[in-house]
Amino acid sequence: MKALRWAVLALVLAGVGATGYYQYKNPEQHVLDAAARARANASGAYATLTDGVTHYEVAGPADGRVAVLVHGFSVPAYIWDPTFAALRDAGYRVIRYDLFGRGLSDRPDAAYDGAFYDQQLDDLLKALKVDGKIDLFGLSFGGYVSAHYASTHPQRIRTLNLVDPSNSAPKLPWQFATPWLGPYLFQVGVVPGMADNQNSDFLLPEQFPGWADRYRPQMQYKGFGRALYRSRLSLAQENFEDIYAAIARAGTPVHLVWGKQDPTIAVAQSAHIRQAIPSLEYTEIDQSGHLPQMEQAATFNQHMLAYLAAHP
């Protein structure tokens, strides 16, 4: 009995310690609601969709050819700043939005899988009364989101433009794949350092001062880490071969762009997608890390606009 009491006491103390450490490390202290969005004073607008509120921004002529930009794993839609401006100035009606869980979009308690992201994009297009085909862009994790949407909605896609895209299911360490333990370890061990880690995407991070500080505000809202954790968990279960096979069968025009010095998703992985979709056009941009649309914006925009013009 004495041993049992000591065991129970040890478990209680461990639980209290784990809870305290969680509170200490967790940056999420506020609820993202209308008042928080008003204080953020961000550009753009908000749409109430099936799974929650989505923050988005639209520019360019109302009757322009529609281009939609999907950001990466955790940096919100501002990561498309140079591309957004270039498409707007070229006469496109360009739309960018924060994926659920990021930026100023809601953080619903959901699976954060391909079907979930399909629903968000489909709902947003309906809310904005976009009925025709779109030029869909996806960066990094957004390359997965946009490719998944293209595979399930081929009739909506004029061109699919993938930029350094996620293209294979990651293997999660057992502890991160374990219920209860995985979310806890991710929240206390990964989430707190995410802002500072964003600079690693650049070949020359010193050219982008303040990048981590721009990222940090979204981390204060509850549900941020949960959204990222579940996104990673769902990605680990995804079948990319089926996605790319569907795109190839549909004959969707695909432009694949890669930063030659990408430290996050190596340029060698482009071979996977090029083999799966033989008809795609491939552009490799030198002197660029994971974000060629920012590090080599002029070169990226030149190739981007030329590809779109070739597919009217």
C-alpha cells in the first residue's frame, strides 16, 4: 500500500508539473474573435464559411482572370506579397487567404486533412461568386492543399502552379504520432520556436529583417498549435501518388517552380512530381531557398506570367 501511495503521488506531481510546463511554454493565451480581428486592423475582409471565419484579400479588376494563392504550412497569406502585387498589376483578379488555423482565420476543432482544406477553398470561391476556372497557386504545404483540390475539382482549374511543394508523406517519430503525448510534445516543444525557425527557409535570411516578428502575432490565438499538429498528422497519412495521378489523368496544365538552394524541401524532390506528371513545365530558380517568390521575385514573376499567358 505504501508503494502504491508513492506511485500515485508521483503521478500527481508529474501531472501537475506537466500542466505547469504546458502553461509556461504555450504561447496561445487569447481567443481569436471579432474584437481580436478589429484590434489586428489587417487589410482584406472576412467570410463566414462552413467551418468558420476565413480572412482573405482580393485585388485587381472584378472581371479579371482569377488567380488564387494558397500559402504554406504556417506562414499566413502575406507570404505571397510580391506575387499578389504582380498579378494585380497584370490585370488578374487575385485572391489570397489564410488557411484555417493560421493568420486571422478561425482555428476549428477539425481534422485538417485534404477534404477539410478543399471545403474551405470551395466555400470561399462560392462566397466570392467565382464560378469559372481559376489559376491555382500552392506554396510548400499549400502545394499539397492546391494539388489535392486540383485532383478533386479538375473542372475548376485552368492552371496549377506548384512552388517548392510538399510532395510526400512525412514519417512522424512514434512519440509525435501517439495520442495525447503527440499533441503535448508538439505544443511545448515545437510551437514556441516556430517564429524564429522561419528564417531557415531563406538562402539569405538577412535580406528579410523582421520576418519572425511578423509571424509571431498569430501564435497568441488558441488553436494555432492544434491546427498545425493535425495538419502534419494528416499529411503523414496522405497518398500523393493518387493525387498526382488524378491531376495527370485530367490533363491539368501544371507549372512546377523550385528554388535551387531550397534547404527545406530539396530541389531533388522535384523529380518525384516530374515523373508523376510528365506533361508539366518545370522552372528552377537559382540563388533562392524555399521561397523563390520572395527571394527572386522578379525572376519568379517573369516565369509565372509567361506561363499563365501561354495558357489563356
